[in-house]
Amino acid sequence: MNGDEQLLRGRVYGHDHDDPDPGPRPGQTYAHLVGGPLDGLLLDVTGWTPDEMAGGAALPTELGQFPGGRALYEPRTDGPRAPGPGVTCRFYHCGDSP
């Protein structure tokens, strides 16, 4: 694991890198992002409906195949639950979009 990967692990997507507490917050629900440019980050899915969860996420990032594009993640019903506070599911990388 390189330094950039270590920096991302356990952080919540969208929190600033200099946030004094970039980790999960009590009372929130998270999806663990697996693979791709955002591997290891947590996505706050608090309040998402089952339909929204089933649709996955297209997350803006500078780290993917298309800088300034989106990293695409989708849920899998066969995947194991990710450990961690508030983590209820995993979203797996399925591609990048410009």
C-alpha cells in the first residue's frame, strides 16, 4: 500500500483532507468503497432509499481514469459486510466515466 492509499483508508468520501476528524461519524450509515480510485473510503449513505442504494454511485474524483470525471460504484448482494462503525454494505468499483 502506498502513501496515497494509506491516506484514503477509513476516511469518508467528501471530507476534506485536512479535516481534523475525516472518519465516520456516530449515527451515520456508510457503504465501504471497494476497488478503483476510491478504494478504502466510506460513502455516507444515511437516508438513502433502497432504490438509491440499488443504483450505486457515480462519484466525482480527480483520481480515476478520467481526471475530473466520476468513479462508478455498485452494490453486490453477495459481498460480505465491511467491518467498521456504521458500515452496512460494500459498493464495488465497476468503471470510470468522463
